[in-house]
Amino acid sequence: MKSETVFAAANCHAQSILPDDDGDADRFHAYRPGVLEIQRFCEQTLYDAGRRREAYEQYSLTAQADSTYLNHFRSLVRRYPEFEPGDILMDLIEKSGQPKHAWFSSARKCELYDMALQCAESGPVNPSTLAIAARDMLQSHPNFAWRISVLAVKYLLVDYVDVSELDVITAVRHIVQGARNAGNLDEALDALCQVLDLRKKAQKIPRIVREELRRLGVSSPM
């Protein structure tokens, strides 16, 4: 199937789903989901024609039909087994138009821990998501575990008025346990201090951190 045929079919499909009244601008702009439907139609047309690479590169990365970023990633891995999962993830980060931090869970599931850390560092990731990831990695990847736990404290500071004390305690425990397992507790504590210095008005969190470090038998550098 030639590209012209694909675009012609897509155009016909677009005409069939757009509002009938061309003069109704409000209705037209309200129908933005039609763009996604057109992208999905084009991807499926190329896919069915055996032009899988074009379908993947031109439409699949932006035609997100799944409820979460992780589900989108997993659906592409299943649909395009000829591409390495790591390559699919890198393409999604680069071309999907979504924020990099949104792909943290996908990178972790793909065991691309350096990339997952970069995703977490690029923007706020739910501290609960980071806590679960750290808990699961304390033994196998302790350096990764304590670093994302420091980020969990950082993102808890953003909402320090309503922060849960248990969330802070969990993050501190993961920092200490992960850093001890990795053999770099001093580095982890220095990183924690730097994060806390960013939000000096959030007095509640530094107090919780100091108390938990004391319970864990760690000399607080703060």
C-alpha cells in the first residue's frame, strides 16, 4: 500500500468522524480526540499492510490508546516484538511528546535503572511509586533504591503542608538501608541534606528525618 493510499484513507476516515457543521468552531475544537483516532487508524492501516516499521515510527509512539504510560509501553512491546523493549522506551521518551518523568515505571519494569533514575530526576514522580520501587530494589539494586528515595523526600517537600509522616519515615528507611547495602551511607546522607536545604521552610519534614535517623542509629549530619 502506497503512502498516498494511506493518507487518502485517513482523510476519508477523518471526514467521517469530524462534526458535520463546519461553521461550528466550538464543536470542531471540542472534538480533539479525533486526532488520536486518526493516528490510530493510520497506524492500523500500515500495520495491516505489513509496513510495520512505518506504522511503528510514524504513528504508534504518539497514538496512545491505553490508560497509562506503562500500559502504552507494554502494548507496543507486545505489538512490535521485533523491536527491543529498551529501544521502544527510548523512542517513547524522545518522540511521544509526554514528559520524561512519566516513563519512570516503564524504565524500571524494563530494568533500565539508569534511565529510570534520569526519568525520576527530570520531574515529580509520585513518592508512593518511588517508595514501592525502592523497597523492591533494596537488595538487588541498593544504589538505585536510595537515590530514588532521596527524590521521594524531595517531591514530598513540594507538598509539605499535607505530607504524611509515614511517607517520610519510609523514604528515610529506604535511604539508610539502600545506602548501607551499597556501602555509601555518607554520600546518601549528603544528598539528603542537599534536598532538605532546598525547602528550609518545611520544618516538619527535617524534624521527621532527624528523628527517624536517630531511631535507625545514624548520626544526622543536619
